Amino acid sequence: MESKPTAQTVRSRPSGALRIAFRLPIHLYRLDLGWLMGHRVLLLTHVGRKSGRVRRTPLEVIRHDPTSGESVVVSAWGEKSDWYRNITSSPATEIQTGWERYVPEQRFLSPREVYGEIAGYERRHPLLARTLPRWLGYPLDGTEGARRRFADSLRMVAFRPKGGAE
């Protein structure tokens, strides 16, 4: 009998074909083709907290505000994600999204904000909202409790151009 993943079997990092698919946006941005993804995927440039080396990580944008330029991204592996730990130690150095490149201001969302972003994402992208959590080891069953546990496991960061609109 196959067991369902639970919060205790917190997701492992992607490997194989899934890792290749997740890293494809890096190559598109290198070829100046980031505009193909619009504001759905951004490329985060940050500095490794241990190595001091420049790192680039593609991240799905769960919400983009065209007025302020703010993009909200999720750390699916919570505080274990290297990129998340890196920007906690030293702020992000650059964001590329669509045609834009900028030095960002960043803010870490509160648990209440994360929950609100998850609910908004479910409304805007119902199919992805059902599929992605399963890939990450969290089968959502539509209950409030499952959604809250999922939101509590995530970390979100908002990036906007420095000196941008409030």
C-alpha cells in the first residue's frame, strides 16, 4: 500500500527531469529570452552565504503588481531553500522579470500574508493550486486545516524595485 506524503515527510529537492525543468528559465534569461515568461517567473541573483559566489535562482511569481512592480515568490522548501537562506543573510542583488532588471527591496511576508497569498493563488490558478502542492509533498484536500498547514510550511518574499511606488 502506498502512503501519502504528510507534513512530516517534508519535500526533498527536485532531481532529474524536474530539476532540469525548474532550471530552464536561467538559460532563457541568459539568452535574453526572459520576456517569454512575462512576470510568471523571475530570476533572483543573490550571494551564497558560505561561498560568497554569485548565484541565480528562477522562482515562480505567485503574484505580480504592475503598479508597484512588486513580485511575490514562494520558497517551496521553506527555510531550507538555499536561496532563501542566502537572502536572509544578505539581500538579493538583482531581479530579472520579463524585460526588467532591477536592484530589489525585499520583504519577508508574515504568516497571515502567506495564507492570503495562497488563497489568492488558488482563485487565480485553480489547476496549479491543486497540482503544485502534491508535487511538493502536500496533498491539499480542500479543507481549511490542510490549507493552513501548507501555508505555515511556506515562506514568501516580495521583491520590488528600490525606490519604487509604495
